Amino acid sequence: MSTSEPTDRYHHGDLKRALVEAALEMLVEGGAEAVGMRELARRVGVSAAAPYRHFRDKQALIQAVAAVGFERFHEAVEGARDGVPEDEQFGAMAEAYVKFALAHPRLYRLMFSAELGQFGDPDLRRAADAAYGSLALAAAKEDPERPGEAAISAWAFVHGLSMLLLDGQLLGVSIDNADPLVRALTRRAAQRIRTTHPA
């Protein structure tokens, strides 16, 4: 039997990464419920038992997928500050946060879902903390007297806005036309934090 195209996904020996990437594809296609170990093995081109050498069960696989999601999320939010004046960074990062959620709705929902348990997986915990930390630090700079409150307020705002948009709860606004509103609201949020608690 020749090695088929699916096995090329891990020709460098990184089967674990190939499994996570395939699971990400399945998530995008059908949501978390569509991610199954047997189908995952078929897609990657390995035996049905092979995924269990890296993930004890579907829960562990889902946590690994979410960890990759948080890593990419962190890159997007952190990258938004590049070349932006310090006093405008929070607004830019908040906008990037919401845009990531809108661009990757199923992944974003998984990242913040109860299916992950209590973030007991250390890799998932580190990735989630790093992603939250970037925005929290930027928000804290807007209100140095109450950095903790500023960070929580900022997170509540961007997460709440993201979910309202994903759920189609804002009349006349959809994922396709949300960019102007997202930009306006995130900049206004930054200004509100700064003017409410001036340095």
C-alpha cells in the first residue's frame, strides 16, 4: 500500500500537530460536535488507535485545539499594537479581539465554552493566560490607579460585543458589515476608560 496524501500531513514526524490541525478543520466545518477521533484518524491517514497515543480522549483533543486557538488569538491581538502609538494601542487591540472572534466564530466559541472544563490542561492555561494578559495590560495602562478593574471591564466589553455580534443580536448589524461599528465602539471604550480615570 502506498503512502497516501493524508499521511503527508505529518511527513516530518509531527503527528500531534497534524491531528490538531485536522481537528481545527473539522471544527470549522461542523462545530465541536463534528470533531471525532475516528474521523480525525481517517483524515490524517493513520489507524483509529493512533490519535490516542497523543490525546487520551476527545476532551484532551478539544483542549489542544483551543490552546492553538488562543495562541493565534494572542498573535492577532498582540500584533495589533505594532506601529500604533501607545495611547491608541488598547483600542487597536480591542478591535483585533472582536475581529478575531468574527473571523473564527466556531473556534472562538470553543475557546470560551464550558466544554473545556476549568482550564486544567497546562498548555491551554498558559495560552489562555497569555492571550488575556496582552489586552489586560493594555487596558491597565489606561487606568493605572485601578488596573485590575480596567482589565476586567475591557474583557467584559470585548467579549460581550463579540458574542452579541456572533449571535446576531444587534439589529441591522451582521458579521459582514460590523467593521465600522467595531472600530467606533472599541475606540470609544478606550476613551471612556481614560477619561473616567485620568492619570
